[in-house]
Amino acid sequence: MDALAGRLAAPMLDRTPGSFLGRGRPLPPDAPKVNDPGDVTYLIAVVRRWRRLIGGFVLAGLAVSLAYLLLATPQYRATARILIDFRRLADIGQDQFAINNRVNDAAVESQATIMTSEGVLRAVIRAEKLDADPEFAEDGSALDRLLALAGLADPADASPAGRERRTIEALGRRVTAQRVGVSYVVELRFLSADAAKAARIANALARAYVDDQLAAKREAAGSANGWYRDRVAELQAQAGEAEKAAVAYRGANRIMLADGKYVDEQLLSELSSRLVAVQGERSEAEAKLARIEAILSAGGAGAVADEFQNNLITGLRQKAAEIRRRMAEITARSGGDHDAVERARQDLQATEASIADEFRRIAQGYRSTAAVARLNEQTITRDLEDLARRSAEAQGVRVQLAQLQSVADTYKTMRDSFLTRFAEAAQEQTFPVTEARIISGASEPNRPATPNWYKAFAAGLSLSFGLGFVVALGRDVLTRRVRDRRQLAAAVGSPCIAVIADLPALAAPPAPGRNPIAEAARLPFSALAESLRAVRLTADARFEGTASGTVLGLVSAVSGDGVTTLAGNLATLLARSGSPTLLIDLDLRGRTLTRLTRDTAATDTEAGLQDVLDGRVPISAIVRRQPSGLHVLPASTHADRLHPSERIAAPQLANLLEMARAGYRYVVLDLPPMLPVSDARAAAALVDGFVMVARWNQTSLDDLQAAVALNPEIAAKLIGAIMNRADPDVLAVFDDTVLDRSLTYLRRARRPEREGAAGRAPRPEPESEHAPQTASDAGVETR
């Protein structure tokens, strides 16, 4: 100890964050996510955590549902069915497929809306005198009457019109019209406290709807009839005027028609036909003339069609043939020089000359015919050209006449169409037909429709559970406090290595002889001791292979989390296990550890750490030795000349801790909270590893996250976190049963030892070794 005091004046060692980060094997910081309210597992956990609250809402909802079922007035529902049959409006022989194509869902839904319209309701009210029925003619709702009595609203209108208006509104709230599936059937439902009245009014509503449709058809047909009459007269006048205009225009422009056709067009057609015929005659005559001339050129050899119709040519050809035959016979009998042959040859030449003369006469006739046809062709061609010119000049006049005639024909067609529709409208007015018909009247219901026990309880259960869940979720989300291990690990970015229960016995001032910082050593088999051993094992694993001692700092985000008590119990447990341990009170503002380890005879101004660092007092005179073997270095109780953060950052403290590493296996520092002051951050370079302490259901997650974010040097050296003063039963509800199971296991492990001790003679046992094991043995007291 003197050697340690003698080295306080040594120069300050290198305590940069980099050098301390190199000690041991620091784990890379994970970044677990805080529970997400959108996670299904989180929602299930909310239900488990707040099951009592949600159960209360559910019971309240069921109670409200039961009260409603017991107090509500039974209501009976009567139903009438109406078919919207659009085929009834079709004419005989009309295509039914075309009718179905004109009907769509909107048409059926529109009819369902008409069934609950104000006109139908008013007709039923007047027919059934419902304005005198107290069930429908109340002076407004109970709330309206209460507001009127309090002067916050106008009183109900007592006039007949106001009374009818209230009846319509009350009736409209009780009647519904709903389409049955995809059919053309609509169910008209009415709800009343009287079953017979429900059936009667439902039937009255159905009849009123059908009557309303008939009246609408009759009124529409009447209006259409008058309109058609006026429209037909107007079209008749317009058609007459258009026809007169066409006739006047035709007379003014001398346009003549024959059989509905223009005269010049007919002449043009006839001349064209005559021209074709004359051209044919000319061509035929010229062809025959050319043939005859060819025959004459060939010496009369050949024939034409007209030859067979000419008896003279036929006779001459027969005579010539006879002469040739006789010449042949004479030549064969007497020779070619015979006189008979010569005479026959002369007769043949005379006959052939006669035939040629006859052909010339025929050719002259063809030539005359061709000349006449040619002359006629020229005349017809001139007449046709002149007529075509005059017809082309008249086209503009004819176009205008065609337009006038088209207008007249259009008016006539419209007049005829409206005449037909006028006849149909007159028939509909005398015998209207509606597409709606009642296919099933309403009968008196046997049992009430409301209240429905199943729906009431289901609605109460679902609504109350939903409301309870929303309230529970709101409390769970808005209450940002540490409640389970996962939240703590996510907030600080380091695993939760221990969960420690509360100690009710230490909530009050400790009993004489029981030091709060020695509870782990007094109860070595308690959950508190086991949890602190987990801290030691975590530190040993983190800084395995380190030759010098390990400096551990216990910190918290805010005050009141139990850092001092845990630091004292951890150091006492380490010293009790045989490892030299030094506990230093670095909370130079609160000095809670100094007060807990002070002797009763000590003064209020005794020396401490500050005096040792200034060299005024040797460290051997300051260190307090505990029965467990723990050495405690308290803080000075008098005022210090330096600020606490300056004192911690001074080189003398670094030298002190370096010498403490050489003399102790563990050096445990009780540090002040991180958010109120910066003292812990000033000591970050001097510490090998930090342990974050958070009080269960007290420390907020925001404070923990802010402390880690504002102190990155400490966050980089965190080896774990401790959740202090937790409730095992509530933790089990929060899906964290590790503490409850640990306590159960420790009780079960201690039971055989106690049973064996019961068979032996009782003998006193050291309090620190065999104290009774209870649930409260695992807890600690905050500073």
C-alpha cells in the first residue's frame, strides 16, 4: 500500500481510448432493434402483458351487451318480396334477349331506392294514419327532447307538417330495401315492436310502391301523349311547308318529271339507246358491203347470207351448176372442142354475168343502207351532245331540288314515327303496366329480430377487446420504460447479462449489522450473487489474457438505478472469492458508497480519494478494509478544490489506477450517472469495461439511448447491462421468465440441502453461507 502511495507522483500514463480499446477482446456492438409495434410477435406480447387490462375491457363489454339484451325492446322484422320484371313492358314478339340487355344492376338498385323514398313513405303514413301512432310520431329523440328542455335546442315542431316530417324520418329508419343476390327480386323489410304491425306496414309499403309505379307510368304516359300530339302537328306543318317549297322551286326552274324521273334524263337515255342501234345497223351494212365487194373481186366466187334469200341468184347458181355438169358430160363424150361445149361455155359466162349483176344490185342496197345509218348516227350524236350539255347545266338546280325534297321526306318520316308512338302512349295512358309486382307478401314474424344474443355478444366482445387492445398498445408504446431484457439490450447496444430482483428488506434503512453492499457475500447462493458472478464471467471472458488487473466501471443513465449497491456487492463478491479487489467511490458528488462504508465513529470531514491524489494523505490511511477482504477507497467528505470532472480527468487518478492494476485483480469504480454530469465520460479512458445499470420499469429507453449516443467512449467499452430491481411475476408476463425460472431453480437446488440438515442436530451456521433463500434474496437497493 505504501508503494502504491509512493507512485502517485509518477507521470501520467497513456490512457487514450485507443490503448484501452486494445485490452482484451472487445465484442463488436450489435444493433438489435427495439420492439416494433408493427411486429406480430410484439402485438401478441402486448396482449399477454396487458391481459388483465384487456380482460377488464372485455368483461365490461360483455356486461354492456348483457344489459342491452335485458333492457332493449324486442323488435320484429316483416319481409315482403317484389319482383322487378322488365319483360312485362315488352310488346308481344319482342326479342327478350334485347330486353335483358337493357336491364342492369343499377336499374334494380334504383328501384330498391324508390321503395324507401319519401313519396312511398308519405303514402303509407297517410293510408295507415301512422302520424297518430306513438311509435312513429314521437316529438324527436330522447336526446333532442332533453336538449330542448335544457334550452340548448329548439323544441319539436308540433304542426301537422312537422309531425308528418318526424313520422317520415322514424319510418325511414325502420324500413330497408335490399336486392336478393343478383336476381331481380328486392326484399322490403320493416322493423316494429309489434309483429302484426310490422307485417301490415310491410305489405302497405309494397302496395304503395306498386301504386306509385303505376301512377308514375300513367302520369308519364299522359305527359307523353300531349307532347306527342303537339309534336305530330308541328311535324305535319313542317312537312307541308317543305313539300310546297320543293314544288315551287321545281316550277320556277321548269323542271319536268315523268314517273318520278326528270324528262331530259329519260330523253338522254332514249337517245343513247337509239345511237347504239344506228351504229349497229351501219356496222352491219358496211360489213355486208365489204363481203359482196370481196366476192365481186374474186369473180363471183363466194356467198353471203342474203344470197339464200334471193331466188334469182339461187336459180342462176343452179343453172350455172347444170351447165357445168353438161359441159363435163359433153367433154367426156365428144371432147373439149365440140360445138356443144363451146355453146355451154358461152351459156355459163352469161349466167355468171347475171349473178354478178345481181350481187352489184345487192351491194348498192347495202351501200345505201350504210349511208342512211351513218346519217342517222350523226344526227343522234348531235342531239345527244346538246341534251347532255343542257342536262349538265341543270345539275345545280337539281341538287337544290333534291335537298328540298329530302327535307320534306324527313319531316314525313318523323311525322309517321311520332304518330306510331303517339298511339302507343295513348294506349299506355288508358291501361298502364308496371314492371314491379309483389311475389310474396309479408307475414307476421314468430320471433323478434332484435336484440340478437349472438350478434350482441360478438359485437360487445370484439369491440371491447379492440378498445382494450388499443388502450394497452397505447400504454405500451407511450410508456418508454425498460421492462424486459430485449428492450434493454436494444437500447444500449449490448447484451443484458443479468436481471436482478428487488429486495423489499432493503427498501427501508438496513437492519443493524447488515450492510447493503455485502448482501451478495452474505447470501452466496442467492440469485443476486449468481447474477453478479455472471458479470464477473463476462468480464473475464472479455479481458482474457490480460496480465494486469481489470478496471470495471458501473454506470447508469440517470440516478436512482442502484449503481452504488451493485458496485459494492460485485466488489464484495469478487473479494470473497479470493481475488484482490479495490472498490473506489468515483461519485464525487453523491458519495453514497463512502457513507455506506464509513465507520460510526468517523467524522464528517474525514479524508478520502481527493486527499490521496493531492498527496496530502497516504493511501494506506484512507483505504477501508471490509470483513470480506474488500478494500474500499472512499471519497473525501470535505469540499474539493477541483471540479469532479477535472479531478477524474487529472493525471494523478490515471496513475493511481495504473498502480491499482498491479496490486489488485479487479478494480471496481462506482461512477455517477451519465446524463446529468460528464464525470463518467471523463473516466472512460481509464476503464477497461463498463456495465450499464438500468432500473426495471423506471429508467426510460430514451434516456438509455441518449446516454449511449452522447457517450460513445463508454458505449464502445460496454460489456453488458444489468436490469435492476425487477419484478419476477411481471417479467413473466412480459415474455421474460429468466428471473422467475432462476429463482425457482435456486429454491429447488437449496431444498435437498435443507432437508438433509433437518435430519441432523441443529448447529449454528454462518449467516453469510447458509441464509434462508427467498425471492427477495435476489434484490438490491438503489443508492
